[in-house]
Amino acid sequence: MGCGTPGAPQPPSLRLPKPVDDLQAVRKGDKVYLRWMQPSETTDRQAIKGDTIARICRGYRTQPKASCNNVVAEIKSVAKPGAAVSEVDDLTALLRSQAPQDYVIYNVEMVNDSGKTAGPSNAVTVFLAPSVLPPANVTAELLSRNAITVQWTPPTSVASEGNRSLNVKYLYRVLRSVRDEKSALGTSTKPQPPAVLVELPAVLAQRQSYQDTNFEWEKTYDYRVFGVTQVLSRDGKLLAEFEGDDSPPAEIVGHDIFAPDAPQGLQAVSAGVVENNFAAIDLSWSPNQEGDLAGYNVYRTSAGQQPVRVNKDLVKTPTFRDRVSSVAGTTHIYRVTAVDLRGNESKPSEPATETVR
């Protein structure tokens, strides 16, 4: 009786790693960031044994698709099967060479320890358009209570070297991050991803600005400005886009140092004697419109004396009754200020005068 494995005899395995099928390429500035997953099986579904090498190929439109004539890197398998692998290819020399190509094509070949490969990965295309250079002198300032003003200066040449015959558009994007927010319990909350606030055309050597009106007081913000190159078809359709290098961050704390506007329309009217030889003077004015208004202070000047505040606590509504001496003929001058939630007090209103009758 014989022994062995039933079925037809199988040829020996060539131990060819399965080709990569998830290659991704992201260009930022003049560098291309490549990423893929390390294969875990051979083409005949066996576990990979022995070392493998990832051969990164950079080809051109004029070259045969199946060839790998320009190997830009070889990476020995240091990652576990199924783990992510990454590599960076620097295009600086190619972009400065005045090469006629519009784009380059990347793929990865997995080579076993016998130097054999099952072929290239999926192909990814990267355009050789110029990247937008990062701006200089990025600042963030509170120039008014309503907005944080972000400003920057583009370089004298907006874009780097590259194929300028491509149909491209150059932009700047403003990115905002919030620093280490705290919850109501005082613990750090999960960081939020940076938000793109605006996209503006990039101009040459002309200081540009953006006003961020959607911010909160007492939070710390980081602003970055980076360029974007958009590659367009002849009829204007977007083919691809990639970011330039970031500017250094501009940090600002949204600290409220701005007082409310001075109240308007103050009027004072004598209401006659109330009780215990005191007279009443009724004050009214137009309400302030600030969203962070806390209340008002009322100041009275009598007989050439210094102004005194007559309210103990902030007045919550735009009306106030003042009790003064009932001596007829005494004149009082009133002014009102507005106070916000952080204690910033406005300039006094225009005066209103009333005489006790």
C-alpha cells in the first residue's frame, strides 16, 4: 500500500510574492510619499519565506509599461507581512532638469531572494507640474473684536521648477488647528483635525490676508498657509491636485481685549418725589447688540463733583431709576457704559442731563 498526498503532483513553488495591488502616491512639495501593504502570500497562496525586496520604479509615458528602467529605491523586507510600508521619492532634480514629461508613473515590484518577481504593482501617476512655494511672514492678529486676521506674503516666484506647459492653477489654503482643548472637567479632549478655512488664488509678491470670524475667545489657534497646484485639462476639468510645503505656524490666543461700543440714545427724565425726600430720575437708552454683553454701569455727576457709579451690580436691561436728593433745581449729568463678560468696559455714552423739579 503506497503513501503520499492524493491528487496530481504539484510543480515546485516559484515562491513569487503576490504583486502589490494597493500602491498609493501623494505628492507634497517636490516629494512623493509612497505607501503600500507588505504582501503576506506568494502567487500560489503560500506563506512567503525568505527575504523580499521592494523595487520602486519610476517610469515615464514614453517608456514601455512593463519595464522598470529607472529604479529609484530598493527596500529590503523589514515590515511584517500585511504591515504598511512607505518610501519618499524626491523629484527636485527631475523637476529642475527641464524634462519634457508631463507626469511620472510609479509601481512597486516585489522580488524574492532568488531575484524573481511576479510583476509590477498597480500604477499610480504623479504630474510634474511646479509646486507652490510656501509663503513668508505668516501672522495672525486680533485687529478687531470680530475677526482674527491672517496675513502672509507669497514669494516673488509663486511656483517652483517643473513642467510649466501644463494647464495649472495656483492657490493658497489657510489651515486652522485648535490647541489642546479642555473639557468641562478640565481634561484634554480628543484633538480635532485641522480645518481648511479658505482657498484663495496665489498672487506674486503681494501680501494676502483672510479674516477668520468663526473663532471663540480664550482658545489658542495655529494657522498655517500652504500652496496648492491644480492640474487642469484643456477644457478646465480638474485632473489632479497636490499641496506645497506648509508655512511655519502662526499662533494666537483669542484673548478678548475689546470693549463693547458705547451705549447710544441715553435719556434722563425726572419722575418726581418718590419717598423720604428722594426724587426719582428714570434713565433709558438703546440696548447694545454685542453677543457677549454682561450689562451696564450708570455714572452720575452732580454739582461739579467727580462722576460716581450709582448701580451696585451690573444693570441687565437698558433702563435704570436713580434716587437723588429732592432739592429742587439740582442738576445731574448721567453717562452709561457697557461691560462684556470678560470685564471690558466701553467708553461712556453721550451725557444726559436732568434737573430735579
